[in-house]
Amino acid sequence: MDTRDWRREPEPKYWHLRTLLTEALDTEFSVGEVLPNERALAARYGVARATLRQALEQLELEGRLQRRRGVGTTVAPPRVGVDLSPSQHAWPGRPGDPWTVTAAAPAPPPPAVARLLDLPSGATVEIIHRTLTTHGRPVATEELYVPGAVSPPAPADPAEGPERARRLLRLLQECEPAGQDRTVELGAATAETAHRLDRLPGSPVLLVTTRYLTAGRTAAASVATYRADTCRLTFANQPALTALTG
Amino acid sequence: MDTRDWRREPEPKYWHLRTLLTEALDTEFSVGEVLPNERALAARYGVARATLRQALEQLELEGRLQRRRGVGTTVAPPRVGVDLSPSQHAWPGRPGDPWTVTAAAPAPPPPAVARLLDLPSGATVEIIHRTLTTHGRPVATEELYVPGAVSPPAPADPAEGPERARRLLRLLQECEPAGQDRTVELGAATAETAHRLDRLPGSPVLLVTTRYLTAGRTAAASVATYRADTCRLTFANQPALTALTG
DNA sequence: AAGTGGTCTAGACCACGGC
DNA sequence: CCGTGGTCTAGACCACTTA
């Protein structure tokens, strides 16, 4: 057993700096305000720029700051809540859904998704790309994977694009109300999603994987990528199952 | 509009390195294996140690690696799934609950929690600390906040400690089955929770805030901190509400 | 004591945004 | 063009674990 008192150990400079900056943010700055640049801040606190940046990274992770190359470091607004309650997303694409469809085309899914859908490797599915924007800024992208059995192509359909996507989503709406599985984990943005979210590659993101079920079978799956700095996922007022099934 | 093709731009060294290391992890290493030390890896790939560390940080964020000072860098096992379905946690502390109570005592809650519980600032609540351990490693800590109105102290109760906590949890079990609110967001471990989770201050964690409801009122609240590198939160097979309320 | 990852420095150059 | 944050270097020293 570790008998030392961890509280008495000297804390790293970047951590102390984080505390100082947090207090400064709480008292001296308001949302949207631009901080002094990194070189000036480093000088003010008497540390190397790399050390200061380590502290800023922490605060960005916590959603307190927003940094943009060529622009500067600004105080971030509170995170936006995104509702992931099952009732809100029984099927994606229902009327009033705030997501914007950007593309759709048949293609083979990544191996992890094929496993999720119980498909043989090599099978192709419809892949629908969507984006969620709030306050004029992109906060999430999603790929929705729909096996051909669920939504057979119509002869008149365009081969790809938003129009095809909208037809597919309309088809989904007509299915039975469905259950769903979700998992949430931390991830790092790939180059492509980073670009779509206006972030740098490797930025921390919340990865939400959903399995959509009809009659006990996996009808579709989606992988949504939320900007971890700007999003708070909410699962609203869910009655305990014991109250409903008992 | 940005017309450049972002795919053709040269990627940063640390990002390319991340790709190389990912491939190496997939083909040449198995779970638990120890990687060469950072100085050796940096030399092998012809980069500075700081650059190599940037790549390792990415992989740790993705849950692929685990680094421990004085020990080395090892290949991490797949993330453990933690079930956060409402049915699993109608109330904390039910029989079979895998959490371990570590402490309990009355104290004023942090301001954010007081707001959540709709309490005047200065009011005190019961604070119960719990820890979740899987495979012998701590993966989460939680503080459960219970207002005195819900669980009035009994004269014979010890002033604090696990015994008091267990009585409080027993009291909760006797209440009505309840609904709940949840939010999930990214956070940075404080010095104290970092210590409890065997991590460094500032490590990325998943912050799960839960409001427990009885008869439409907030009966209690909890803030749980999950190690983001080792945990995957799951919300199992939830029937769409339309199917239950319709 | 030896070897690991963690912290910190002081500098350089690059990519981007706005003027 | 200039100022911003992003990348990268080559070193030093520290804190921790293990033997």
C-alpha cells in the first residue's frame, strides 16, 4: 500500500498553471473573449511556451477554451447538450431531425461495422453521411449503415447523393418502431472527420455507436463522432425499466 | 469556401507515426506486451522524443496503449464495457452492484451539484464515495449526493465511513422505483480522482452526471468519473419509448 | 542503481487567417 | 504581409518502479 500523502507532493507547473488560468477565466474573461497570445502568456507566467500549451490543452479538453490557428485562443461557451434519448432517435431522419444529409452511396462497410451488422465481409451496404450543426458550427458527423435487405434500391434512384439518402431515410420511417443499443467511448478524430468538424487530426471526440433493432434483429447501425470539446451528451428522463415492465 | 483538397496536404510527422505504430500494434504485438522504450522508438523512427510521445499520446487516447512511469509502455486490452442502462442502476447500491463503497459523510456539495439538486447554497447532503474495479484495476469513482430529506440520519449511525454508507443505500432501495437523467461529457481528472484511478492529473475521463428522480422530483444525484482509456459506456437494448407509451 | 515515462526548456520553422 | 497557433528539435532533469 502507498502510504505517502499525494496531496503534499509538488504539483507540475502545467497543472498549477491550469488552476491559475481557470481562475482567470472565471473572473476576468467572458465568453468569446480573445486571450493574449501564447508567447505573451508564457512570458507573463514565466514558463516556456510548451509548458503553457500543456495547460491550454487541458482547458481545451475541459471545454473552457477554443484555439484556432491564425486566429487565437478564445473563451468557449458552455457545451451544447445533445439529446440521445431513444425516443429522440427511434429512427434517424424523422421529421424535425436537426441533422443534415450530405451524401449517400452503396459501399462496403468498415470491418468493425460489418461485424456489428452480422454481415459477411465484402457485402456492401448503403452508407449515409450526415452532419449536425448548432450555432453555425459543425459539432458532429455520422455514418449510417443500412444493409440492402432493409432498403432495396429503386430503379429510378440516383446512384448517390442527398436525394438517394432522403429516400432511404423515408423507407426507414415506415418500419416498425424499434429498439436500440448504444455505446459511448473516447476516440481521436481521423483526418477526414477532423476536417469535417473543423478540428485537427487526433482531436478528442466522443464516438457513439448505435445498433438499430427491428423484431430483435440488427436492422442498421451508425457511428457518430461528436466534438468532445463542445458537446455534452444527454439521456433525458428515462423511467426505470422495472416501473414499465413490472 | 475552402477549395483546397485537404487529403493531399502532407500530414504531420506525429500523425504518420501514429499510423505506423497502429499497424505495428495490429500485426507485431499482442495484448500486454511491452514496447521498446521511448528513446529507442524515437531513434528507430528518426524523430525527437517529444514527437514520438505525441504519437503515443494519441494511441493512449484511443485505448490502444497504456503507459506507466517507471514500468514502460504496454499494449492495452480492449476497453471494458460498462452498462449504464437505466434498469441496471434504478438505484445505486442494489444487490449485485459491482461498486465498492469507500466512504460516506455529510458535507456541503459542490455548487454545480447544489444547483442540480435545487438546494440552497450552504445546505449539506450525504456524500457517498464509491469505486468500480474490474480485472483488479480501478476504472471509475463516483460521488453520490443524497439530501438529508431523503435519508434522515439515525441516532445509532456512525458519523461516517462505509457502515453509514451502506445504511443510506439500503434506505434508498426502499423508495419507489425511479426515473433518471444522464449526461456524458469529456473531462480532465482532478489530482484526487487521478490518484484514485491510478492516472496522472489531467488524464481524459468520461464524466457521467446522473439525476435520480422519484415522483418527478430530484431525489439524489451522482457524478461518476470513468477512465476514458479503459472504458466503453454501453446503453443496452432500449425499446423506443413510442413502443411502450403508445 | 538502473531504467522507465513525465516534465520542462529555448529555440526554430510551418500553416493558416485576416488585414 | 503579419500575427496566430501547430509542429518539431535536442537537450536536461525529475519521479517512479523494479531488481
